[in-house]
Amino acid sequence: MPKMTAEAIARFNRLNSRGVSAVALEEGGRRLVVLFGGSISGDSFTSDDSEALAAILREQHGVAYAAWDFSSSVRPDEGTVVKYARLDFLGDLKRVIESVRPEVQERIREFEAVGSRMDPDEIFSELCFCILTANYTAEGGIRIQRLMGDQFKISPVDEVAACLRSAGHRFPNKRAEFICAARQLDGELLRTLQMDDQSARDWLVKHVKGIGCKEASHFLRNIGRKDLAIIDRHILRFLSRMGLIEVVPTSVTPKRYVSYERLLRAISSELGITLAELDLYLWYFMTGKVLK
């Protein structure tokens, strides 16, 4: 373990007055894994403890650290395992931000305009776009959304499927089924948009077929919400490339999604931007494109 990390943890253990101690389990890439609690007696671990160590690590190393993943140890009585990310790569992202800031800000204004108009047909079209992009491409979803127009709302399921098939969608029948089922939620959908971001996402995941955390977050971002992360394969590859996660997972559970979102929120906070903006900048960083 690097000397500065060992010194930071030793300092935390000296300063903590509640009897909670920290032990480094692993450090590699930009990842640090710490066990809080161990065999010592004292009060239970809280998030304040992880933030206190993050502050000490920042001071010791001269770069930001973010606690983003929390889990019980193999033996729960031993304590809580916390994963930290070292955020020493933000200079690269700042250069990206400066290069495409006007384009990203224009896209954010477009999203805000959709949300402020609250036009039912426009809102529903954005929901259909996000249904289409699941296991598909954003470019393909944009192309089909423009092609379909108001057919999302009025065409029978077989005609929607035929249009999706002719446009080259990978799953025309199932996506047509999801789109037509979503019509039944029209009034409820608009009422849901009065909820806070997290509650609205939970409702969408529960009630809209074909929508998971990623697609629900994508939809809400596209109608002006700013505090949700869209964790797709490009974002996961970015986290892997930066050494923040070991592998790119093939699927992401809701619990894991929230953990990754916590990490991305820490990055956006350090950069002084919203999660909505961060997604667009990371997409550009990984693909050279600013889409929606």
C-alpha cells in the first residue's frame, strides 16, 4: 500500500472518537477498498466516517477521493466495506468540457424546453424514444423517432412493429408492444412528472414495460431533469478505462446502479456540473458525439 494511503488511514484511526476504525483491504488503479469497524468495539459505522476518511485522503494525496460503494463484509459483524475512487483524472474531462460546452449547454436548453412545455404528445414521444434505445443505439432511436412522428400514439401495434422492422430495429415486435402498452399510462405519466427525480424514476421502472433505471433516467433527463445518471455501456466503459471499476458488467442491478450513480455524482460535483451535463460530456469523451 502506498505510504500516503497508510498514513491517511492511521490518521483517521487516531482522530475518530467514536471507536470506529479503518483497515485498507485493497488498492489498485484508482480504487481503494476499506473495511470500517473490524473487531473493535464502539458505535456503528456511518457515512460520516467514510466522508471523514475521504477528506483525509484528499489532504494526504492532494486529489479528491469519493466513497461510492457500501456493503457488509463477508462476516457482517466485522463491519462495512467501502470502495473509494481517486478522482485525479478530472483535468482530462475539464478539457473536454471547454471544447464542447456551447453544444452541451444548447442540448440542455432543448431538454428544459421540452419539460417546460409539458406537451403530452412530445413527452410521450420522448418516452417511446427511450423505450427504443434499450439494447439499441441512440442514433437509431433518434432516426426512428423522427420517422414515426405521431404513429407512436395512434397506430395499432402491428403497424408500429412493421415500421420498426422496416427501420431496422433489433426488437420490433417487443418494442411495439411496450410502446402501445405505455399509451394506457398517458394521464398518469404527466402526474408522475410532478414527483421528485428519484420517485419519478422508481414509478417509471415499476409501471412502464421495457423501462429500467437507465431508460427511466434517460427519459427524465430528456425532459429537463438534471440529477439522475444514465448508466449505459459507454459510461461503464469510461469508468473501466479510468480504473474506477475492474470490469464492465454485462448487466447492472438496481442496487449497483445507485452505487455507480453515487460515483458519477461525486465526479459531477467536483467538476461543478450536473449529472445531466456530465452524461453528455462523457458521451463526447467516449464517442466524439453529443446526442440526446
